[in-house]
Amino acid sequence: MAIREIIFLPDPVLRRKAHKVTQFDNDLQVLIEDMIETVRDAPGVGLAAPQVGVSQRVIVVEYAEDDEMEDSPKKLYVAVNPEIVQPSEETELGIEGCLSVPGLVGEVDRHTAITIKAQNRRGQPVKIKASGWLARIFQHEIDHLDGIIYTDRATRVWKPREGEEIPVD
Ligand code: ZN
């Protein structure tokens, strides 16, 4: 495994529509392992392949349901070719940051619940149900696969004050 370099705006790879994954080969396994190591190192809660310069439809999300609890177990999700199905009508505003847009945060309206249809790292179909923060992280990461950055959707974007805690993905 290796930590890959995270790319920043205005790198054009971040604005490209990523390619659908068709080969579930060793290169894909290495990419996924590297992405997991990279997001843990950052640290962040999610990472999309374009953020490490790879224009492929792969995301990793690692999130602890209750981040108030220090030992709350983190759950790791790997989604290949993810698609959002059944988005809730209800949306809510929340604050997001992005590893590819350092130094800024923004307020973004997202669906409160979604189902994701994807493939796992072996190419088998999977369904993931997500709500709340987890749903927000998935929407943010899947946007990256279409060249969309949260600042495109944000109702406002600002530089956080010193000590202001921000989520990064
Ligand atoms: Zn991001």
C-alpha cells in the first residue's frame, strides 16, 4: 500500500467525468488499498479516485456513526461505479469541506437519505442505505466522479476561523 498525492483545484482531473470501471483486476485492488491508506493519512472521511488523479468511478468512505465517542467503530465502504437511487425528498443543509479544496468550508443542501447501487471491489453488485452524515459523504464523493465540487452546490463558502472544526472529504 502507498499513500498517494491528493490533487487540488484547479487540476482538470477534478472536473472530468470519471470512467466506469470495467476491469476488477489487480490494478483496481491496488488503487483501492492506496485510497484507503490515503484517506486515513489525510485524515478524511471519504475520497474519490479523481482526487488522487485517477479518472475512474471509485470511492472510499470511512465513517464512525457516533464520532462523539472516542472508541466508536469506523465502518469502511468501498463503492465502484456508485449510483444514487431513491434519494429522499427531504434535504438538509450541512457544512462540508474537501481535501482537494483546502482552507475552505461551505454549506450544502443534500438529501437526508439515499440508497446507493454500486459494485464491490470484486465486481459484485451491492446496495448501501445511508442517512444523515453518511448520506452527505456519499453524495459529496459521488459528485467528484462527475467533476462536481461541493463549492458548485454550496449556498455559501467561507474560510473557517482558527479552531473551528470542519469535516473533510
Ligand atoms: Zn471532496
